Amino acid sequence: MVAPKYLNSLTMAVAVVLNLTLANSITAQDWGLKAGLSVSDQTYDYSVAGLNIDRLSQTGLAAGIFINLNFGSFTSIRFGVDYVQKGSGIDVLIMTSQYVGQGTIRFEDRIDYLSINLLATPSLIKVPPISPYLIIGPRVDILISSDTYIETLTSDKLKSGIFGASVGAGFKFSIASASSLFVEAVYQPDFSDTFKINTLTIKNKSILISAGLLF
């Protein structure tokens, strides 16, 4: 269940979008589809002094749909919903009577989220057919499922309603009068913990690289 304070933030974001939709200042609306990769990592913060475990980044899928509300030529607001795979991995030494330390086994955690975001996407400059733009704004990640080798990280132990941000940039390429191609790279840090129990706190961070069509 989404924590109340994050649900309130999400409700406010939706309300802002609805109000903007009715505003006379909106010059156009368009929508887009995107798909790409999520390169994610996790910080494992232990309260035990001197204990530190290095985690490995993990690649997953990312896809989404969004609507753009345009205000003039250089300012727009995006409301989007994405499916994002996050997580991390770790290499563990093989410890048997015959192969002590002579190889490793990789264990991976994967956590799937539905990410709801409200982003400002101001254009930097327009030199047809290319238009670079920035991406910045808040988001809420809602837990869908998890696949982990650690028993304590099952879905009923992970937090939902993770609050974070999206910061990045993209390029739009006009291919027809009513559609465009675009590519984006977005860094997504989390402000709230995805897991916290006893001495361990886990937090997500990821980079999304995607391409899509704008209609």
C-alpha cells in the first residue's frame, strides 16, 4: 500500500496536471511512447561500524507512456507512467572443500516498480529538425513485485510509495509534421528507503536510457 504522504504528493501532482489541462496558456498537447534500459544500483547501508558490502549494477527493462502539455515553444510539462526494473547484484566466492576462492557466483535482486512522474521538460534551443531539452521533476515508485535471493527482501518487506526525482536530458528529432523521434538519458535517485530493518537500509538509484515516438 502506498504510504499516505506519498499518495498525497501523487494526488497533488495529478491535480496540477488537470488544472494545467484547462488553462488557456496551453498551446498544444501531445503524447509519447518510450522503451529502453534501466542501469540500476543499490546502496546497502549497515549501522554496524566497519561493515561495507559493494554491490554491482544491474541492467533491466524500462518502458512508459506520457502526455506533454506545451506552453509556448520552449516550456512543457510531462505526466507519465513507467514500468522500471531495478535492483543490484553481488559476486560471492565459491566456498567448497575443493574450490575455495577459485570462482564466483553472482546473485541478483530485481525489483519491479510502476513509476508515476510529473516532469518539467523545457527546450534549450530549437534548430530544426533537432530540439534538445532538459528533464527534471518528482516521481513516486509503486512496488509491483520482487525476485531476490535474500529472504528478508521479499515483496512484503519492501516499501512501496518510494519518493524520488528524475534529472536528465533528451533530444527530439522531427520526422513528420505530426510526430517526432526522441532519445533520453535520466538519472533517478531515491529520497526514501526501499528497505529498512534492524541494521540494514537499502536505497535505489538508476539511470534510464530510452528512445521513443512523440505524436
